[in-house]
Amino acid sequence: MGKNKLQRFAENNTFENLFQHQDFNARTEPFPMKGKWHSDYFKNDNPIVLELGCGRGEYTTGMAQGFPDKNFIGIDRKGARLWRGCKDGIEKNLKNVAFLRIKIEDIECYFDKNEVHEIWVTFPDPQLRKERRRLISPNFISKYQKIIDPTGIIHLKTDSRELYEYVVETAPSENWKVIENIADVYQSGIASPLTEIQTFYEKKWLAEGKIISYISIGGVSKVK
């Protein structure tokens, strides 16, 4: 393991805006912030927005700056990547940002029912050979259903045409309501976080000439 990575892991342990899986046994014991993100961490009732697979946290911190009336939590397994997002959140004094270093498949251990209002999935691994591992699939949606409120929205932004088309084709059979569908974000003329905030990988894909697609769905919550 590189020296820089070890230094980042050490510094991660000092960040107040980072919660790491090794500090909690959330599968067997209640995670202390579950059901209390509003009251105990953010100390407001603003909607909570998750970014899954947030990497370096560019989208999480970018949206937090653009939408101070919402709370944002970036989630990823890679501590070295999360270090950058945590650092940016602290340096920019973003009080509406937190990060979780956990496995996304355990997400229901960290949030209570209806506690989350929106979920962003930005440039995930499309898992072309393993449908169950796609972050927008019936398998993962069943987990999100336990934490997202009835009006909640799930956003996908991807460079994978296969993943984008999979969600478009799967939505009707799963009764997901398609709210917005943009096949080519940068040819749509839209001005929003979809174009104004770019991740490290998004810049890379654009430089390679890849098409970036976006789709948002609702109607996934079954918890009233």
C-alpha cells in the first residue's frame, strides 16, 4: 500500500464528516445515526440526498454548494477516494455534507424508512454480466425502497449505453415511473447539475467522446 494512501487513511480517522464501516457493526447493532441524520448530524429537516459510488465526492460537494437547502451524503467503499471529498467538504465549510464508507448493499442498515428523499447514481460500474449487481436494478431498488420516501427520486447519470437502455427497458415491468429521460445530456441544451458538475471520470469519458445519458425514476417506494 502506498505511503499517500496510508496517510489518507490515517487522516480519514480525524474527519468529523466521515463515518466508516469498521467503526460500526451495523448489521448486528443499530447504527447511531440511523433515523437521526436530521436531528443529530445535519440539525435541520432539509431533504437528504445520497450519492452512491461517489468516488472523490465531486458531485456530492458540488450539489451541496448549489443546493444549500438540501443535505448530501456521499457513499463509497474506497477510503482513499473519500478522503478528497471529506477534505473538500471541510475546507469549503459545507455543513450540509457527510460521507459514508460502507458497502452499498448494506445501505438499509444506515438509514431509516422514509429518511432519504433522493438518490444519485453517477457513473457506476454497469456490471454488464451481473444484473443483480447493477446499482439500479430490481435487486438494489428493493433495498432503496426501505429507506426512500414515497415521493423520492432516483437519478442515474452514466456513460454506459447498455446500463441506460437497461433501466429504460426495465422501468415499465417494475412499475418505475420515468420522470425525465435524456439520451444525450450534452446535446440536450439543459443547464443544471447534469452539466455544471462533472466528476473526474465524466471529464475523462467526455474527452474520449463518449455520450453521457441521464434518467430519473420515481414510484419505487413501497414504505408508507
